[in-house]
Amino acid sequence: MKGAANLNFRAPDFGEQVAKLDKEQTYVLYCASGNRSGQTLKLMEEAGFKNVVNAGGFKDLKAAGLPTE
């Protein structure tokens, strides 16, 4: 998606990367299947993020006709 930032869920510093994000912004999460984005949603909510949406799996977004790059 245009303007998206990629954070690697499996990176050793993933939690630190998430902690640097602005908790007041809106985030839309997705991954290949929706599993990692679901886990990240929970992590972000527990950290105090209020505006986070799990869009699910990339293949589902593409199948729904949403623009992808």
C-alpha cells in the first residue's frame, strides 16, 4: 500500500520498533495470512494504541480489489 512502512514481526527489535510509533496515529495492519497482523494488533492495543485495524491477509486485500503494489 502506498505510504506503508514495513515492520518485520520476526525482527529481534520488533517491540522496540512498535514502541517508537505515534500512538495517536491510525494504523492498518496486514501480513500474508492475517496471523502476524492479528498478533501485532493485540501487542499494539496492550501498549496503548487506540486506532489500529487488522486488515487481515494481503491475498484477501488483493482479492477484494484494493489497490496493492
